Amino acid sequence: MLKERVGIFCTRSPHRPNPIGITLAQIDHVNIRKRTVYLTGVDLLDETPVLDIKPYISAYDSLPDVRVAGWVSTPQPSIKIEWDSSTLKSTIYKLSEKSVHYRNAPEKLVSAIEEVLQVDVRSKFQTRRWTSPDYINHQVIDNVCVQYRFALSTALSSPDRSAETAHIQIFAAEEAFSAK
């Protein structure tokens, strides 16, 4: 992601002075008995409260002439994902049985884990800290807690010897939330 200083209003909502975020979502279903609305496709952390839901009105919410900063469309270098062992993927397959979104699609859960980890949203400070070989990262995806490490390696074949590529090693997975 962007590794340079930008104004506060150019950042995502966790870095803004107002702790309220805005995201596009789709209503999956409503459980009237539980008084619960289930959303999909949201860009939120787990257990983030939803304060308001408004309908998508294409006449107002669609911006056909929108201008986007150049860095938004700049392709990011891909991060190589390495699974520590072949049995780790079978563990993910077993954990998918208790999954909310991937119960019948363990391959999609594996893909979701890889895709989430490949989105590098770390700041420069976090990049330095998280790439320590002793630092264990945790990411909850659906009902699976994935443990992994970041590593940086310098590409020797690159004309720019300082070009670093990121590498993620997934070494453990366990159920994130047990039924109460």
C-alpha cells in the first residue's frame, strides 16, 4: 500500500479523527426474530458496530466523472504466500466446517486467507516491526485465526538493489471463536 506521508483525509477511516467509517455493503438477509441484519462485502473489522444503513441510489451514489489519485490505481507488488506444510491446508479445510461464509467451500476459504494477507496495509513503522523474525502476526478471517510471519528480501536481479519484496509464511491456523 502507500508508504509515503499523505494528509489525514487521504487515509482510511481508522486513521481519521472521526472514528466512524463509511463502507458499501450488501444486505444478505434479515433475521426478524433475532433483530439482526446480516451484511456481506463490507470493509469493516469484526464486531464493528453499524450505526446506519442507507439504500444505494445510483442517481446520487454513482459518480461517473470521479477523479482518482494516481497512487490508487498503481499496481502493488504481489506478496508471495508460503504455507508451512501441506497438512496446514487440510487444517483449514477442517476449520471451514465451522465457517460462517465458507462452510461448503474450503478452497474459497484458502483463497480468501491468501488474498487478505496479500493486501499490505502496513505503515513504514509497522513494516519494520512486523518483519522481525520473532514477531508473530495473527489475522482472523471468518472463524479462522491464521498465524504468520512477514519477511522482506532484496531482489538481486533487480536493477534497483534496494527493491524489497515481501514474503508471508503461514505456519498455524486454529478456530478463532468457539461456540458459547
